[in-house]
Amino acid sequence: MSTHDPKRYYQTINLIEETGASEHSIRRYVRVLEETEGYPEIERDNRQNRLFNELDRMAVVEMVRLVKEEKKGVQDAAESVVLRLDEFKALLDVQETPSKANAVNEEINGPDGKSERLEYAITLLEHLLTNQKDLDERLKKIEAQHLQIETSTHTNEEDEKSEAPFSEDSATELPQNQEDNEVIDAPQAHKKTGGFWARLFGRL
């Protein structure tokens, strides 16, 4: 479980140190994230500098991971983060336990109370990660099916194109065959006629 304070605000330099990304990259990720529909507006101070809360920090860190490890584009990473906002908020809810309640819990339950909350947080995180993995696998299957359909359609079009010239060639060959037959038959007819005249003059 993260040890970050849910009530704390972070600056750009904090995100740079945590992710290892450059200042230019962090500012770009944040700008794209703010422009993505569904993401809440990031707070600013009197000088219009951004004040990142814990949700913003988690979102930017996840964007950097998606770009570096999964080779996603910045826009795709931002959209993926927006789709998982409920998961991040659930993790924050686990962390946001008032200090007074913690003290009461320790008095009643002793140190084991923290262990139970930690185990619950770990279980919740594992459940969320499992759901995300299932979604990724379904998306890959859909993309594979889409690619297969495109490939099949392209193959059918190529087959149709290859069949068309064959039909035309077949059609144009027929007259040529007929002409060849006529040329071949002509000498035979002449031969028969010549034989007739020879026999006639021979008789004379």
C-alpha cells in the first residue's frame, strides 16, 4: 500500500523524481490528461501552478508506466487512466482513514487493526489488477478477430481480381481457334478438288 499522504499536494518536480520522466514529458502528459474527457480539473495555486493531489499523482505515474512499459501513445494512456479512475479512487478510500479513527482502532484492536487494513488493501489491489488483466486479454482477442476479418476481406478481393482477366482471355481465344480450324481445313478441300481434276484428265 502506498505511503503517500492523500491530503498532500505535489508539484511537477515531485512527479519527475518519482517517475524519472523529463519535465517536458510530465507537462505533456498532464496537459493531455486534463484535455481527456472524464478527468477532473487539476487544482492550481494563486500563481496558476498546478497542485497535484494524490489522484493526480497516481494518474500521471500510471500514464508514464503505460507509455514506457506497454508502448502506448500518450493519448491512449490518458484514456486508459480515465477508464480506471474508480480503481484509483477505491485505493485512496482505503488510505484516507482519519487519524482519530486510527487511534481509536489501535486502542480497541491493537496493532492488528493496521494489519487487517493492509491485508484488505492488498486484496483489493490484487482484485483490481486481475480485472484489468482480463480486460486487456478481451481487448487483444477483439483486435485479433478484427484483423482476421480484414485479412479475409482483402483475400476475397484479390481472388475476384485474379479471376476476371482469366475469363476475358478465355473469351478472346475462341475466335482464334475457329480461324485456325478454317486455315487447316482449306488445304484439305483444295487437295480433294485437285484429285478430282487429275482423275478426269487422266481418263481423257
